Amino acid sequence: MDESLKYVEVLFKNYYRNYFKPPGVPRIEARELAYQPFTGQSMIRHLGFRNWTELRNFINERIPRNLYLSSAYFSNPSASEMDAKGWLGADLVFDIDGDHLPTDNCRGVELVTVECLNDALSEVIKLIDVLRYEFGIEEKYLRVAFSGHRGFHVHVEGPEDVINLTQDERRMIVDYLTSKVDLTRQILINREGRATVIELGPFNVNLLNKVYGSVGRVFAEASKLGKVTVGLIRDKGEEIRSGLTIHIDEVVTIDTNRLMRMPNSLHGKTGLVAGELNLSDLEKGIESIVDKAIAFRKGNPRIRLTRRLQVSRVLGESMHIKEPGEEASEPTYVAVYLILMGLAQLAE
């Protein structure tokens, strides 16, 4: 391990021993844990722990570069074969990542940018509105976390009928969120199964969202194109779908055995905290979320770029070096981020 990575490992060790706050995820004793060490790229998995104290002692000893827990619950989470684990259910999870967003701010972005993260945040807010007002998920079952890199994770941790959803049922939810369903059916039928009015004058979109769920969203998108009718919905379906689609990683949501980054752990590519967020945190905006994710504020180590820097700002800090070989003293969190991204090393 080179000196720069050893430096980062020491910082990670200090975070996990002094600042790591175990997240509020339920039933830790029924989840599989996995981690990636600083030495080597392989994942070490099939780990089980009886409680958070036992797990925290393990983390303090091993110091993970990346730390994961299963969305699934098992009767024997440490079994090395999936069939022997005894599947008991799984959280419904969503991954919204800048890599999957077709926006100008995110397309082709290699490093974290506030603009791309803001686009991802908009998708998270759309998703939570649908989960709450259309699926009827209570806020107490929702867990939102910054991924520590380019997006967010949303976990639905109950009730039991959600936990027991099959892969096929989760695929139906994916199709709904990504607007693969028939839009004319959405505007004709509300959640109680009663037909609703198609041709409307001015309407309150927020009220429609709460009363009719997806009907309100379809109306809102369709009204941008003209008077809302079945014909308009049918003829302009692709344009309307574009506005309705929530850009999630479909594979993640369908998978009932997914390993997800542990909330409040450090991201091994950025050094940022994959911190838990409440709904009020989302309302404060992306700058506040990124600021909350910064773990290493003390010091200004001197670094040397090893690759050309494509952006002028990193994690909100203006950069005065750009070309390989150039050196500067930078805030620790910027230095850690650039080292882990393979863009810099500690200067000798």
C-alpha cells in the first residue's frame, strides 16, 4: 500500500473509532454484512453479527474501505451459500445515481458536482412523493441516505407486505415508476377503482397528487401540452412519460438479495459519509447535504496531481492546480477525495 493510501486509511480508522454512528436500520442480526479492505479489491462477505456492539468492534478492528449490508433478512446470514441463508424478506430499495440521469449536468461527469447531485436530489424527492402519496408508505418506514458519491439510496423497511414482495412484484413497481405502464389507464382509474374525470379546466396539481396519486402527475405533465384528454395522453404519451419517469437503477430494486452501502459508513472512492438523511435534510438543498457528508475537516495536506483535473471546483472548493505534477495544499477532505479517485498523491 502506498503512503497516500496509508494516510487515508488512518483517517478512516479515526472516523470509525470516534465518529461512526450506527444507522437505525432494523434487525441487524438478520442481515448479511460485507466489506472491502484497504489492501486488495476483493469483497469479503457472508458475515453475520448478533448486535451493533459486536459489529462495531469488528469494524474498529478491520477498518473497511467500503462497508455493506444486505437489503434482505435471513435466518442464517453468515451461511456461505445463498440457499442456506434462509431468506425471510427484503427491504424495497432504490438507487438514484448521477450515472443514470439523462441530464446535461450529469452526462459524462466523472467527479462529484453539485449540479449533478442536485438533479439526483430532484429524482429522490419525486420518488418519495410517489411512495408516500401513491403507494401509501408511512414516513416511519422510509430511510434515505446520501450514497457518498453521485447519488442517493432510498430504503423502504416495512410494513411486512412490502418486505415480502417477490421479484416479479418489485419489477411491477419498477415499471410503474419508470412509466412503462399504460398512461390512459392511470388517468381513468384512481386508487379506489372509481373512474375519474378526464376533461378538466384549471386544477390543483398538489391536491390531485394526494387524492388521485399518479392521475395528478399525468394531468400535470399532460397539461403542459394542451387540454387534458384521453386523446392527448395517447398521442403525446412518450413526451408525458419523459416527465413522469423516475430514473432509478432498475436492477437494484428488483434484486431481493442486494448488498447496499451501509448508511453512515465512508465511501471508499470519495471519503465522504454515506449519511442518513431525514426529509427536512432534503429540503435544505444539496449544498447542505454535501457539507453534512464531509468527515475530514482538520488540516491542509499538500498534494500533487497525477492526472489532469477536468473541473475547477472539487466538493465546493476552487482548485488552483490542474495539470499532472502541480502541487498545492488543500483541505483534507479534498485531498482524500482526489487520492481515492486516483487523481492525486501526497506530495513528498
